[in-house]
Amino acid sequence: QCVHCCSFQFLGVVLGKGARRLDHHPPRSRAGGGPERLPHAPSADHARCRVRGTVLSVEGCITAGAMDESLYDEFGNYVGPELSGSEQEEEEEQVQQQPGAEDMDAQAGSEVEEDGEEEDDGAPSGALVLHEDKKYYPSAEELYGAGTETLVQEEDAQPLEVPIVAPVRRARHEAGGPALAPRFTPEFLGSLLATPELCRNVTLAGHIHAGKTLLMDMLVEQTHVVPDAAALADAPMRYTDTRADEQRRGISIKAAPVSLVVQGLSGKSYVASILDAPGHLDFGDELSVSLRLSDGMLLAVDAAEGAAAGTERAVRAAAAEGLAIALVVTKVDRLITELKLPPADAYHKLRHVVEEVNALVRAHYPAEGAADRVLDPRRGNVAFAAPLYGWSFTLESFAVLQSEVQRLALDPRELARRLWGDLWYHADVRAFRRAPPAGGGDRSFVQFVLEPLYKIYATVLGEDDAAVRELMAELGVALRPAAYGANVRPLLKEACTAVFGSAAGLVEVLVRSLPSARAGTATKVARWYTGPQDSEAAGHMRACNPRGPLAVYVTKLFPTADATAFDLFGRVLSGTVKPGDKVRVLGEAYTPEDEEDAATATVTGVWAAQGRARQPLARAVAGNWVLLGGLDATVAKTATLVPEFGAEEAYIFAPLTFGAQAVVKIATEPLNPSELPKMVEGLRKLNKSYPMLVTKVEESGEHTIFGTGELYLDSVMKDLREMYAEVEVKVADPVVAFCETVVETSSLKCFAETPNKKNKITMIAEPLEKGLAEDIERGAVSMDWTRKEISTFFQSKYDWDILAARSIWAFGPDNSGPNILMDDTLPSEVDKTLLNAVRESIVQGFQWGAREGPLCDEPLRNCKFKIMDAVVAPEPLHRGGGQVIPTARRACYSAFLMATPRLMEPVYAVEIQTPADCIAAIYNVLAKRRGHVTADVPRPGTPVFLVRAFLPVIESFGFETDLRYHTQGQAFCLSAFDHWQIVPGDPLDRSVVLRPLEPAPVQALARDFMVKTRRRKGMSDDVSVNKYFDDPMLLELARQDAELNAMF
């Protein structure tokens, strides 16, 4: 390479020992004929080379001169004779006189400026600087200082798609608006929480749009600093609707806990920890979660609509938990402003609402102690409220108000007992009588409660400001001058708030009607603790001992703001939990014999829930609701927290049970297949967030999600796309879960042999008695009972003989499954010792078969399997689980297929509110979808009719839209799972022809559903009988068919 212009005409440069530099510029001759040294001043070509930054100096150049070209090839490599030793030493001396590569690089670096221009110091170095040796940027030491440690990482610590500095994530799922500042200090809240007798853990439940969230707003406004609270009458803040989609839809989706410091009529302070549970029937799992941690339920019922489907569901769930109930009749103002009922009629309407709720309580609670559960305003367990306008009262609180305004000397409690029922006030004798006065008159509740209330509404809504001022002065209150210039709703709210004051009457209902946290803890332990009740740990929990060993029952998980982790919400039953404590997290599958579902973790935070905010706590003691951070790694649905090193054997609290079932399913897959791991991780988080949600991977590889209804799954998919996975997801059309059942007894005894031909099991199948499957699922009977208790139950309720009642081996597919396995063998025919040796294997095979039926891999239901005969090998080696379990499953399948199998589909109970002129259209819409009406009754005091109907779930998709279209939007419906029914038709009838894009006839529905379900799961269209019948069994079937044909 030319040292002047970087030309590659001659490539004779060899870096290292013996390097030569060639110059194709004409050399200057001098005396002696040798090559002349070039001058220090570079040529123009050399200057151009310097600008390129390639060659910096020509000093020390060696030119080719008069060398013999025959000694070099076309590339300039020496190919001549081998040099002698003297010549080689001479060459080395010449090379040593040249500056070294390191020296030339150093010289080159000193001569190059940042702007790339030559620095002509008159002493070019002639060094060659390679590209990788150039210095473009300052070192870390120069940039950050000598005291900075620099770490060089040679491998990626995270995937390329993960940014080094993560962007700021905005929680799009959270509702906007800042958290409100409480009027109580954290220290005062902590001191009250440390006293369980002053704490009430309550679930606020009721029908959708019954005013539950508005009631929470009223309590929050009275206990927090709310700027311009009166203006919220026009736009309620819905403080416990913490999600953006809840605000947008106008309904609650998730239960939201709030701990408030409230005062009763006497001025005593309490902590009311309230869970606002959703009222929509699709989100009944949130209600079950809330009730499991509560000591009582405050039932909200709309005064205009009365008891509805959501009301009945709440009462049924509270009865299953054994909780006390208090009632608040909300939206009393609707009787005045919407229905425009006279005061006397409004009383009858309110009385009817209370009687409706009492009828539900009598229907779902046991007869024992029914008198103590009667809801009556005179007993102090019923309140009245209009939360939109910020007022509530009980008979006692209104009696206190009347005594203050009228300056009565009567005891308010005595007056309160006379303000309800058929009592009239006789002014002439100043006494209450059960008969009206001679000239007629209104009942005491109308005269002393409703008429003053109506007067306030009539004056504020219909009179001028002067009349309002006069009325307020008469009642002894004064409003802000600015309030009179506001709109009607804010003015009415401010006036009612000033007259009625705080919600002290409602607080008294909670305090007197519902047990304290200390009293309620004993009930929780007795009902749901799976360990021995006489243990020391159970004793500490029953006593709600804050100094006992830690025990926390977790039933719900709340996502953090960025939705990357979850905080555990539970109840402390004994002991004290603090940040930094190490605890053992016991999952639902934990048992003292199998401790696999257990992990140790550290509590990173302890908080009291405050709706949209959370209050950090230094500690949480027994009786408190608490949020715990850092423990969600191993929790799926529920968990039990115990000390890391406990003195006793640990037991868990029972998992949740739900009144409904997740029967609607959808299949999902990511739009981009490479994002499948993200979607799977999102499904895991969804499973934690939604208590009743079930996720499953089919054999075909598709991921299915089971939910309660369309709205439920719509909320689930929104969370999957926007919160937990943040990927685009494709969703298949919704379908339903089916069950498989039998309608007759097996036509012959079906047997199966083990692969080693050493064992043989014979079974038959038959349907269960009506209602027995529901009793098992509800927990009315359990395999945890003693044999005598189980026998007594079946003898008394289903008239079983004692031998059959004591021969029950198991329920399936789990301990609360709607199928039964019985041992119907006789000791004279079967060796009971050998049969009992393989009992567990037969039970496992039965439960496996009950979990995945032969028709379309759906669970069995309402089936009773009887073991009629058994041949068991005496050698243990020949009767192992690997032999017996699949054989027992095949025996169940063959007995099932010989007992006239059928498919079962889930059915919704639908409740529709509609005007009278739309009832005919509702009948038509239901008839087109295989539904039928069970009742249509008018709502007392309203122009609305209530239509109740049954509708198959598979026919319900799009039903609400269809209904609104045919009723011009005047009908409103809610649906919830009610029962299972048999699908018309025979699923094994191969004569049915299924035509694509055509609806199947009614009698072909079973075949249609089975074939499409099998195709969806990647199975063949028909059931392979040979797969479940052994060869001897097939021969027996063929022989019986031949005999039957010979008879005819």
C-alpha cells in the first residue's frame, strides 16, 4: 500500500517481521545510485491520504527502487531464492530501525484532531492506525470519574424485546380521581382495629341497581373530606367502583372493601369494614368471597322494585354461610319522585318490601331460630335510606329527631316501637292505639315519618327559596347561602343532609344486629376450619387471640396498580401480622400428609383497604380484614397463612363453594403465535383475579375459559387483553359445558378384565334419585361423615335400605361430585378382603371416568355405579394400581353405555322486568329459543310486570339483544344458572343426518351437540364402542343380540 495515497497497485506490505512498504511514485536518484529519502514535506497525494485518516507520515519509507521484479509475484510476495543468513540479518536491522507498530499508533493518535483535520507539526510519524484501534468516545473513567466502577456484561441478562429502562405504565384499568382524605387519623383507626369488639365486618349485598354503591358513597362522604359533596347528587362519584370499566358500565364488577370510622347514636366510635359486592348475577362469585370473610350481611333492597333475583341469591348465599342479616330499604325517594305514591300507599309499599324479604329468609334459613331472624323496623334491624340525597334513618333515629324538633319528653326508644305497624296516634288522649281515631287518621309511621319527609321534598322541589328557608328554620337547621342558588338536586341533598344528619341510625343497625369481629370468628372456625376443633390452634382462633399463633384466611387477591402482582385479602383469625414476618402459605391442596402445596414467603406490606386507597398499618391483629403484599406467588384462589415454624400440625380453611356453576366457555389463542407465553401467563393471573373462573387446556391444545355468562366473560377478556397479557387475543364463539348421564339401568352386567387377565370387575349403572346430586353438591351430605351419619341421611331422606346406605364407597369426580360408587357385592360371593385391598384403585378409576365421560369427554352427572362382582388376584403384584385403575374406568364406561346414555345441558333462570304490553313479545322470543315462562306477576305499586322463565344456556347467546329489539328497549333481563336438563334426542343415534349451516331438529339436538363437541376437541365423530368393551364382553353382547333376534 502506498504510504502517500493508499493505492493498492502494489500489495507488498506484510505486517510484522520483515515488513516492506512500497511506493509507486517515481523515486529521486542521488549519487551512489541508491534510493533517495523523501522530503518531510508531503506531496499532494499524501495530503489527500492524510485527510482520509489512513496514513499520517511518509518518514522512513522504503521504496522498491531498481528491484528485480522477477523475484516477486503479481501480488508483491517474494518468490526468489532463499536469503542467506547475512542478508536476513541485514533486513532485520533495517526493519528494527523503523518505529514499532505501537509507537506509530501512539504518534498517529497524537496527530489526529476531533475535526479530522491535519495537525501539521512538521514531524509526521508515518504510523498506520487500524479502524478498531481508533478512539471515538471517552472512556468510562474519563466520563464518570476515577471513583466509578465499570461493569462489562458479555451476555444479555434479559430478552431483546424487554427494554433496559422500562417505560412508565399507566394503569388504564383503574378509575380516575384522587383518593379522598379521611376525617379520622391512621392512629385512631389502628387503635379501633386493635379492639375486635368495636369492629363489624359486613358485606353489602343486594340486587343490581339497588343502591349499594350509592350507599357506600354516602358513608364515604360522611367520613372523608369531599369537596362540594352536594354536587354529587347530579354525578355520583361511585367511590367503590375502582375500575374504569365499572365507571363506564355503571355496575360493580369486583367487590371493594372499605374500612370506615363511624359513630352510633350515642357518639361511640366503631370500625365498619364493608365489602361492596356486585349485584349482577354473573358476578355471584364475588359475593361468595365477601360473605366468607364477613360476620353479617347488610341487604340492600330497592323500595320501588322490591325483592328480586339478586335479593334471593344474596339471602341464599348468606344462609349457606350461616350469617345474620340486616336490611336497608334504599331509594325511598323513588316512591315520592317517580311512583308519586301518597304517604299512606308508600307505607304499604315499604311494609310489603319487608315482608318479601322475610319470606325469603324463612325459605332459605333453617327453621331453628327463625324468630330471631325476623326483620322488623321495631327490632332495630331495618333502616330506610335515599343514598343519592345523603340521608338514612331508623325508627329510633327518627324518633330522636322528632324529640329534638318537637321538644318531646318521651323516650325515643319508646316512641320508635310505636312508629311501625297498625298503630294510630290519638291526639285527644296523647296515646297510641291499635284502632284509628273516631274521625279517621293515618298510621303513626305515616303521620310522624312519611308526612314530614314528603313535606321536605315538596317544599324543596316545588316552592321558592323563601319557603325553603322557612321550613329549614322550622326544623332548626340552616343551609349555606350559596346552596339556594344551586340546582334542585344539590339543594335537596344539602337540605336532607342538614335535617337527617349522619348515618348514625344505620350504624346502630350494624352494631346491634350483626356480631362483632370477636364473636364472628368463632363461627368461622367452627364452619370452615378443616383441622380438629379441640386443638390449641383452634382454641386461639375461637378466642380471637391476638397473642396466639398466626392464622390468616385468604379468599381474594387484588391486583397491584401495574397488574404485575397481587395483594392477598384475608381475615386475621388469631395472632398478629406485621411487615417483614415470614409465614407459610398453604394452598387449597395442602394436607398434613401431602405438604407439596406450601411455600414460605415474607410479608412485604400490611394495609387496611380504603376503596381507591389503602392505609398502611404497623400490624394487623385478630379480627381484622387486611391486605398483605409479597405472598401471591403460590396462591391460586384461596390460602391459609400460618407461622413459618408452627408448634402444631397445620391445617387449612375449606376452599370456596359457589351457588352457581361456570357453564359458558370460550376458546382463545393469541393473534401472534409467538405471544402464546404471554397469554398463558395472563390466563394464570386471570385465574387468581376471578374466583369462579376456570381455565383449561384441551387435548387439541386450545385454551378454554369457563365463566358464568356473557358479561362475565366479556370482563375477563378485557382484563386479559389490557391488564394481564397485553396482547391481541382471538376468541371463538361461546359454547356451553355439557354433562353426560343415564336414564335407565344397564341392560346387562358389564365387566372388564385387567391387561394381565388376573382381575375382573363387573358393574352396572343407573340414574340417581331426583335431588340427590344437588344435595351432594350443596354439601348436605359428605364423605367426611361417619358411615353411620351417611347411612342415616340416605335412609331418612331417600328411603335407602341400611345395606345400600352403608355400601357407598365414594362420590365422583371429587368428594362433592354428583355421582356415587357403591359396593353391591355379597360376602358369600366375593372375597371382601381382596376387594378392599383394591378399593382405592377402583375409586380412582371411577373418579377418572366420572371426570371425562365416554360420549364427548364431559363430566358424568346423576349416575350411580354398583360393583356387582369382582375377581381380584391374591398376589399384590398382580393387582397394582396400573392394572386396576384403567380397568375400573373401562367397567364404568361400558356400564354407562349400556344404560341409555344421554346428554345434559345447563339451564338459566331468567327474570325479566317489563311493561304489560311487552309480555306477548317476550313469550314469542322465549319460544324460539326453547325457553318457557314459569310466572308473570305484577310488581305491587308499580306499572311493571315480572316475568320468570327457564332458558337453555346454549340458546341464551344474544337473547338480551333480541329481547330489547322486540320490546323497543323496555324490557330488562337477568339470568343465572339454575339446573341441568336432558337434551332431547339420542346422542348415539347414527341415523340422524346433520346438515351444515342448518339448525338441527329438536330430536336431533343431542346428536348435534355431541358430534360438534367431539370435533371441537379433536375427536372422531362417533363413540368407539370397541375401545371400552373387552372381547369377552363384545361376544356376550353379540350372543344376547342373536337371542333377541331369534325371539322375534
